[in-house]
Amino acid sequence: MMQNVHLAPETDEDDLYSGYNDYNPTYDTEELENDTAFQQAVRTSHGRRPPITAKIPSTAVSRPVATGYGSKTSLVSSMGRPMTGAIQDGVTRPMTAVRAAGFTKGALRGSAFDPLGQSWGPAPPLEARSEDSPEEKIRQLEKKVNELVEESCIANSCGDLKLALEKAKDAGRKERVLVRQREQVTRPENINLDLTYSVLFNLASQYSANEMYAEALNTYQVIVKNKMFSNAGRLKVNMGNIYLKQRNYSKAIKFYRMALDQIPSVHKEMRIKIMQNIGVTFIKTGQYSDAISSFEHIMSMAPNLKAGFNLILSYFAIGDREKMKKSFQKLIAVPLEIDEDDKYISPSDDPHTNLVIEAIKNDHLRQMERERKAMAEKYIMTAAKLIAPVIETSFAVGYDWCVEVVKASQYVELANDLEINKAITYLRQKDFNQAVETLKMFEKKDSRVKSAAATNLSFLYYLENEFAQASSYADLAVNSDRYNPSALTNKGNAVFANGDYEKAAEFYKEALRNDCSCTEALYNIGLTYKKLNRLDEALDCFLKLHAILRNSAQVLYQIANVYELMEDPSQAMEWLMQLISVVPTDSRALSKLGGLYDSEGDKSQAFQYYYESYRYFPSNIEVIEWLGAYYIDTQFCEKAIQYFERASLIQPTQVKWQLMVASCFRRSGNYQKALDTYKDIHRKFPENVECLRFLVRLCTDIGLKEVQEYATKLKRLEKMKEIREQRIKSGRDSSGCPRGRRDGSAGSDSGQNCSAGSKGERLSAQLRALPGTDEPYESSSNKEPDASYVDPLGPQIERPKTAAKKRMEEDDFADEELGDDLLPE
């Protein structure tokens, strides 16, 4: 404790303030009551003598002062120093204060001792700072500029880019006003350059974020050209980034290199990042050799995943097989610099240690490690899928080489995933047998890989409609991993295909319990509820799925279809409108919407959607029939002709379309064209009664000689029709055709009657569908076309989704979550 206490050294020099702290018994007032001489002086006049007059001016004492003891001696202090006013050796001592600090006359009269003056009350308030002073105005303005810059950065981080730009502009205006005021008050050297730099840099960043690249470049130029800003040259990297966004690759490379020249070599990490930007820009310009030089330098100095992957892409572009192999090995060897998973396993039963491990299992650092590992696996898998088909004579050999390299690295678990990707590649090449054989190799592997392979095998057999095999492998996948949602979904699909909808729903529910984001299971359970006629529950499933997949055409159609089944056409039409906004060229959806409007009686809207459907798919017979009937109803028979002619081209064996064409010619007054069309129909279908009736009627009206010929043919066909009808009637009246044999030709005639009766019944049913002689043949315009929606993104809409549904259109080199689903198309 005493090591920091330093005693003052003793000195013989005179101290100007020595003696002031000495105690003088003369001024001791505490013992006055016991001092007999003092008390006697108080009671008598001994102490009331007149003051002594000094002989010598300017001195307080001229002769010895008599004390209470009666002796006349000079007073001296207890330290031997003469008192004030005393004369010693002919020199008078200067006058000094005789009043002690803090003692006043009032104190002698009984007032309290208050040496600090605390009884005077609170101190007066400080004098207010003048806000009109130039220095204060500058200080407040500078504070406001800093606040605007901070608000601009916060708005940018919140995604409000427009507000961030406005704040940055306001900060720039106020900063210029601040500079002018500071120049008037102080010298230019006192300008706050850091504030000016931050304002300009923030303004340029906000311009770039709002894609106002010209303004951003101008602001960056102001900063870079100002020599007073230190390290401003590195901002040329940002300028290069802007030129890269503008696809001005030559200038981007120029500014990247200028920034690289101005950054010292001690900033190694920044130089590596700039070189990586240069390499990416070279790839975009197709200068792969220059890009390879940049990435090779990076991999030799500070290898990282992105540079290694880009190096593989560059060698792939120039077709160098050996370099691709070496680059893949370099990519595999890039250190991840993350902790092993064993760190998060408790080595003991210490509760404190367990709590710490639980706390760090999912903290931000652990999440960052997971993201880095997932990114590394993605790069490796994508690179392997890219180079495997080209580094060897066949893709199978290439995959085997990649698998061996991966097994010898820190990514051993990726080898099985590469094997499954090999099976997927077989599927893309339509080699299903090899794919199945490759997947069957995993039946003896660990549970995770076995479950993934069995899931994919179940999916393959389901696509081939071998539902027994699909169910068997789905069971194997579920037994290997009970919490695999894709395996449970495939099992539900196999059960769904066999018609056991209740059991299928149970499998889908279990898949959702294991993974609430399994959209295939949620979609399929909605289809299952539709099959079970539980429309409210189906609608809930599809609405939940719509909240997850906002622009899924299949989900939108299913919601519309459920509303239609619930007899709510207005809601069905609303959801179909949303579907058309997603897939505007889908003819089935357009025709379905037209049918709903037609059922509601809105012919104009129905015509609009039917016509749009016909534009995108002019071979839909239902749409063609509706459009033709619509034009006939609206008395535009000429426009209906083109639709029925197209229908006759699509179905040339159906006589009704050609009859409709002839009827349209006759209705429009073009009798000659109608006659020619009927004659052509008669040549193709000589036994058609309706065609002969119209021929007889037209020839009679026009006065042609062929009328007698057509009339004779018509009578013969009508007589044959009567005979057939009589046979049909007799066949119905009898108990039926004899089952036993009869004598002679009777049995044969009976057999012929049975045959003729069945044939005549079919013919009469066909003839009854035709109009009478006095009426033109009309299409069944009241018939509602049964348009079923076929989604362009996938197979049949009513078929349950397989586990691979949502990846059917991914890119060939997209990263896949192996084991959950299989084939992207």
C-alpha cells in the first residue's frame, strides 16, 4: 500500500509559507473559561485600556504591549517569529492578515461555521451558450450532416433505396453549406476532410444501389481526383464493378488494374479479391487464357473455393482434360478452416460443459461453418458433374475418377452422392437398366445412402407404372430412414395408385410431420381429399400450398377446380384468372375459363377466352365446335365455315363437320357452293341420308335435272331404314335370339336377324342424332366442352406428385439434394 507514497525530501531552503499552520496558544479560545487572568480582565476594566498609539508611522505597535500578567514584553509567536507590527533590529515586520480563514465577527456572535459558503444557496445557473455564434452554428450543422449519413445507411440496410438516396443527397447539400461557412470563419486547412469523404462515398454508394450508374461514376471521380483524400484510389474497384454491371468489360478490367496498382502488397486479401474480379471479367469476355492466369495466381497465393471452381470452368471452356483434373484436385484440397463436428459432442457429463456445447451448437459461428461447408460441397458436386463426361472416354469412367479423388479427400461423404448422380446421368441418357443397377449397389450401404437410393428406385418404378416394385422400394427407404419425407411420399403415391386413398393420406400426413416444407406431400394430400370428396379439407391444403408456392400453375388450377366442384363459379373464375396471369398461353386454362363464363350466360367473355384458346392451340375440337356454334347463333355463318373446315381436317371421317360447312354455305345464301359441298360429301359418304335430303331439296329449288337421281337414292335408303327399324322392332318384341339350333335356313335367318338387329339399332341411334329434312343440320351448341387442364410444367394434373416434381426443370448442373428426389428433366 505504501509503495506509491513518496515523502518529500527535507530541504534547508526558506519556505515562504512556513509557520502558517503552527498553533499559537494565544488564540486558543477553548480554555478561556479556565483562564483566571482572562476572566478577571473581563470582569474589570483591565482589558479596557485605550489603544496604544504608534510612534513610528505605518507600524501597528510602538512600544511593548502589556499583557494580562502585568509584564511589558514584546509578543512573539510560539515558533520564535516576531508578531505583526513588531520592531526587531530596527526593521518593522510587514502587516499581514490577523483574521483566520473562515472566522468572522459574526462567528464570534454565535453564527454557524461555514468556510465553503454553503449557506448562501445554490450557485447561479451557467451562462447560456450563444447559438448565434458562428462556431456553434458550424458544430450543429456538422452534427446534422453526420445524422443524415447514418439515416441514409440505415435506410439502405432496410431496403428503402429511394429514401437512402434522398438522405444522401440532403447530407451532400448540407455538407457544402458547412464547407462554405467554415471557410468564412477559419482557414481552409481546418476543413473536416473525413466528413466530406464519408458524404461523397455514401452518395456514390446510394447512386449505385439505385442503378444510377452515371451519377455514381461522377461522384467516385470527384473522390478519386481529390489528392487530399488518402487511399481514395481503391475506390476504383467500385467503379470497375459499375462498369461490369454495364457490361463494359474493357473499362472494368482497366479500373480493376488501376486499383490493383494503387493497393500496396501488404493488403494481400484485397489484392486477391481484385484479381478474382479481373478473372471473372475475362471469362465474361471469353478471354479464358487471361482468366486462367488470374485464377492460377490466386490458387498459388491464397486458394479459395470460388477461384478453384472458376479455374475449372475456364479449363472446361478450352477443353484441357488434364488441367481440369489438376484443378479439381486443387479445389478438393482448399482448406475450409472450420471446426470438426466432434467439437460439439460433449466428452463428459459435466453440466456446465454440456450447457456451453448446447449454446454453441447453433450459434452464428456454427451457422457460418455450415454455410461454408454446404457451399464447398455445392462447388465440388457441380464441378464433378461438369467435368466427369469429358475428362475420360465415357462419363462412367469420368465419374469413377471423380469418386476416387473425393474418397481420398476430406469430403468422403460426397462420394455416395456422386454415385447417385451417376445414376441420374444414366437416366438422362435413357439408360434405365444401368440407372437401376447403379442404385441397387447402395442397398448394402449405410442407412442414409440406402434410403436415398431406394427412394429414387421407387420413383423410377412408379414412373414405369410398376406400382408393386415402387411400393417395395418405398418400404425399404422408409425402413432405412423413417424420417425421410420423400420415401413416405413415394409410398403414399404407390398406395394412391392402388386406390387406397385413406391409407395414402396417412403416409402424406406422416411425411408432413417429418418435414412441414414437403410441398409434394401437401399437394398429394389435397388430391387425396378431392378423391374422397372432402372438398373443404382439399381446399385448405391447396391454399396452404399457394402461400408457399405463390406462382405454381398446378396449385392455382386445383384451387379453381375445387371451387368449381363446390359450385362456386365466381371464385373458380377468379382463380383461373390468376392462373392465366401465370401461364397466359395455356389453351386448356383459357377454354376452361370460357366454359365457366358460358355456363354463367356471359357469351361475350366466353367467346374472348375460347378465341384466345383457339389461337394458342387450334386443334381442340371442343373449342372449334363452340366457336362455330357461336358464329351461327350470332348469324355470322361465313366466319363459322373456317372453324368447321378445320374440324373436318382434324377428323376427316366425321361427316358432321362437312355437313356443317355445307349448312353454313346454304345459310349464307351461297347455294352453288353448298350444292358442290353436298355432292362432295355424297361421294365420300354415299349412304348418308341427311346429305341426300339436302341434295334433293337444293336441286329442286334450283331446278336441276339430278333431282330425280338423288330422290331415287333417298327412297332406297329410306326403305332400307324402314326395313331395319322393323327388324329391330321384331327383335325387341321376341324373347330374344334363339340360343338352340333350328332346322334348315330358319336358324340361319334367325342368326341374321339378330345380327341385323344389333347393327340396325346402332344405325338408328346414329340417325336419330341427325336433324329432320326440313331443318338444317346444327351443331350441339348447348353442349359444354369438357375441358380438362393439363399443366405445361408437368404431367397429368390428377396424378400425385412424385418426390422429384419440383426439380423437373432445373439446369443440368444445378445442385441437387440427393436422396430426396431423382430426375430433373
